[in-house]
Amino acid sequence: MTTPDLAPAWSRLPVAPAVAGTPSPTAVPAQGVSPTAVPAQGALPSAGTAVSTVASPGAATRAGGFSPEAARQDVPVLHRVVGDRPLVWLDNGATTQKPRQVIEALASFYATANSNIHRGAHTLAREATELYEGGRATVAGFLGAPSPGTVVFTRGTTEAVNLVAQSWGRAHLGPGDEILVSALEHHSNIVPWQMIAKERRARVVPIPLLPDGGVDQDAFAGLLSHRTRLVAISHASNVLGTVPPVREMTALAHRYGARVLVDGAQAVAHFPVDVQELDSDFYVFSGHKLYGPTGIGALYGKPDALAGMPPWQGGGNMIDRVTFDQVTYAPVPHRFEAGTGHISGVVGLRTAIDWLSSFDRNAVAAYETALLGHAQRALAAVPGLEILGSAPEKIAVVTFTLAGHDPAAVAKWLDGEGIAVRAGHHCAQPSLAHYGLESATRASLALYNTAEEVDELAASLTRLQTRGS
């Protein structure tokens, strides 16, 4: 059978101009996450019928490392105008913009291979199934997972955490058990544990932060006990950018027999991840923060952890046999994928992973670290601006307050100058409460952002702060 060709049609699309002003990673002193601190990912496994890819205009540049200009050429929305200003997209922590490869893969799937999966006998069903399961293999390779069977597709990070909480938690938590959750967490890695803890009469115990926004490792060690059943920790904070020592925390938790769930939503786009090196029991992420579509994400689980989890939702695709007397379930991972999955989302996610993996990931991490350092220095020069979080290991996230200005008003001002940032509590109220705040403004950077854009942000904030003088 011939696999449908979902390659982007480059001949039909204009090539956007490169953007000047990008800092060289060697020109800016590195701060934050060291790319050598994270295990490098190996080659992605062959996935049967892969979504075909055609070399992009920046492919030649990528062959020797990383070029932010090549990345920008691939992302159409970065070349639009907001008001009368070129768009400066600094809201990547909320969602990343999509390369044209992803956009065209989605369109091509619906135009040439749209079908439901797994049980159809016709050609399109077989093709769609191979694309879907090939996507599972791609995700497994991207995470360094031992096999595609350890990957469960979900709607995103939030659903993945809820799946573990409702399935694993209901099966393994009881009265008096404890779930340790760091104060860095997004609400999606707090509320599901509170809900299942209330049902099972267990208890959620917060792990406090240090003044610099790091996780207090002494406090964490002191909180672990024979009552600890699970530790929930972010691989990177969406507010402070903090990258906790997840591998070391996991090893310590395992000494007490606890499982560990790692929220990788903010991490996977910034540096390589190897779940076997981390030794995490569960790892979750969302596609839309990884240059892929919304509504798709994944849960990695160790085989023994997944085997001990009953189905969470019932319906089609997750069953083996159904009678009114008895139901038997499909094997892992399918028993956790009730109903029709987000098939096109998997196609788009796979294409996004292929796109990101076409760059030198360590070079990307070094570039983003350099860009973070540039941003910290540029914003520190803005009168009355205070940056939150100074942990030594960080991704390229800069959250700040500006004296005399409400964060929402700051974001509105910046929008008027074509600069997109986020203001509010960022679905991480405990992180802000650590600094005595209810809201703040966040600029979150990605591989396609430039020093020139950071300078525009700093200049705009300076104009806002000094316009009354």
C-alpha cells in the first residue's frame, strides 16, 4: 500500500524574509538551562508509514546546527501585522505558533486520507491507522520511551494528569496517603490531585519554594515518608521558568516507593527529554506548546504503572468484547483512548516533532538560554520593572511586574505596539502567591524569537513607564 503524501507544497507558498537581529549563542553569556545538563535524545525510530516531509527553505542551514531565521521562515503568522506593527509573539508559554509544515499536513490529511482508524477494512482506514500509530512511535522516540505502547494520546497535559489521577489514583490511593505537589505547578497539576484526594480521603501536601523560585530540596526530602504515594512536579515552570532537578527528586521519591508524575508541558519545546534517563513513572505534555495543533497531547507511563491502571472512560476503541454480562478491555495503551481520537491532531503533532527535531536541539537550547540572558539584562534596565524568579536553571520565560501599572494594562499597552504577552495569574496562583502577588506580566520566548524583538519589548515598556515624565 502507498502511504498518502502529506508533504507541504512549497511551490504554492511565498517564502517570508529572514529577520535580522538574532543574538549568537556565543555572543551572549549563557544563563539558565545548560543544554548539556539534559540527556541528548537519540534518533527517532522508524514508524512504519511516516508523514512525508519535504525540505523547507531553511533545511540547508539546519544541517549544521540551528538558525532562528530558518525557523521564522517556516511560521506564517510571525509575518503578519497587528494594527500597524509587525507581530512580536512573546506568548509562547500559552501556545506556540505553527510552522507551515504542520498547517499543510493537517490540510493534506483531511484532503487525502481522512478516515476513522483501527477497524476499517478500506484503504483510507488503513492509511489513517498507520499515520496515527506512526505518530505514537514518533512521540515515543521524541521522549526516549522504550516503546510506542507506553504512549497514550490525550487532549493535552490537563487530560493526561486527570487520567492518571482518576485511574491510577482511584486504584492506589487510600485514607491517609499523601500526594506531594510543588508550589511551582500549573493548576492542571494541582486540582486533579485535590479532587482525587478528597474522594479517596488522601492529602495533597505542597512542596515549598525558595526565594529564587527553586523547589526547596531540603523541605522536599523532609516531606517524603512511607505515606507518600505520588510526587507531582513540573519539568519547567510556566511562570518562573524554573527547571527543578527532576531526576534527583524522582530518585529520592522512589526510595519511599512513591510514583512520580512530571508535567513536561513547558519543557519539551525547550530541551531534549529522555523519560528513561529521568526514570519518571509518568510524563505528560501538550502538542500546542510544541508547535503542534491544539487538542492533542500525550501521556507516557512506565509499563508496570500503566498495567496497574483501570480504564478511565468507557466507549468505543477501548474495548475487547462487550456483552451485558461482561466487558473485557483492549490492551494498553488503547484501553485509555475511548472514542474516536484526534487523528489529525496526531498527524500534526508528528509533523511538529519532525520539524523541531530537524534542528540541533542542543543548539536550540543554547540559543534560547542566550536569548533569556539578553532579555533579563534588557528588562532589568526598564525603570520600576522587577523580574520574578532567579533560579539558576531556567527556560526562556520572563515574568515581571512594572511599578505603577496593572499587569493587564501593561499587556494592553504592549498589544497596541504589536507585542503579544500574557497577564494574569497564569493558572499558577501558588507560584505568584510565593511573591505576594495575584497577577503579573509574562514574556515567554521560543526558538523563533530574536534579540531585536526583546529590545522592542524593553523599549515599549520604557516608553510606558516614562510617558508621564
